[in-house]
Amino acid sequence: MAVPDQKDAWNKLYRSQTRQWKGAVKTKIPLPFKKGDRVIDIGCGNGKTSAALIEEGCDVIGIDISEEAAEACRTIFGSKMRIECASAVSLPFDDGYADGVVMVHVLEHLTADEMEAAVKEVRRVLRLNGKLFVRVFHTDDMRSDKGERTDDRTVIRGNGIRYHYFDETELNDLFGGFRRISTERIDEATKFRERRSRIEAVYEKMG
């Protein structure tokens, strides 16, 4: 099948609704960072994760491929964070620039080659012993078969956006050049008794 341009698909999504995700803007995640750390939020979207980082006192730089998402973050946060419109596979930062990186539901939307390129970029921009927090959807998630399938773990949804679903081994192998601090599978039941399933992992850049 012909896969729609992902940047165009994301711009269309955010253009239709700047606060795309339901619930409060801010989200709580187990962030492995401390006050004053310079943290890059890759795929910042409308800033749910950025808000949590800002509250923890981090110096936050948000990155998103969508101009619409970047503009939404500028409107919401103003001078509280820096926003760049850029791709995860080509980060506009010097080597060792950041103390930390977060990638919350970003890798799912990349091709296999883009995933590898993004991981190399994360390693490049992190300082030695810098931490990375990753969240992805698990293969057992209730939506893993919703859409037009392109391979055994990837679908294209009706909005044109690619979704890849991981298991723990695939995710840890992708970050094989990092020290794994933790990998946790989290399952949550919906009110319709379906299962949302995700993986949360923390890695550290080693020399």
C-alpha cells in the first residue's frame, strides 16, 4: 500500500484539534531526571510530557516534526520551554548537548530504518551517562490490529499515521548500545474491558 506522508498526516491531525490527547495536558511518568537537567522531549506533540518535565524543574526543549504541534506548544507554554520543528532522525543539537531525552509514543510512528537513525541521534546528543525514557505500545495492545497492516507488527490507521507495536525484546535490542536500567510492561483495562498495553523503559548512555 502507499503510505501517506507522515508529516502531512500529523499536521492534519493537529490542525483539526490542537489538544489531540484527551484528559489533562500534563501527564505523570516516572522521569529519571532531576531539577536543572537539560532534557529533549522528542515528539513533544501538544506538550503533555513537556509539562511534567517543566514541573520537575528541567530545562525542556521540545521537538516535533509537525509545525502545527510545535505552534500548539508555543501557545500553551510560551517561554517556559524551547520548541524546534525537526525530525527525530536529524536532531538540531551538538554532540553531548542533553542530560536526558524522552521519547513517549514516538518510535511507533517510524520505519525500521528511521528507528535506527533516531536511536543513533539520541546517543549522539546525550552526554555520557545521560538518561533516556521511552514509552511505546506493546503488541498486545487492543489497537494492534486496527488499521491496514503493512507487516506483522505495523498498521496504517485511517488518519494515515503509522503505528508499530513492540515487545520487550525488540525494544531492548533497538537500544542495545545503551545500558538498560529498567523495562516494564504496563497493562490497563478500559471501561469496555479491552486492554491498553505499553512498555516503559529507561536506558543510560555508556562510554
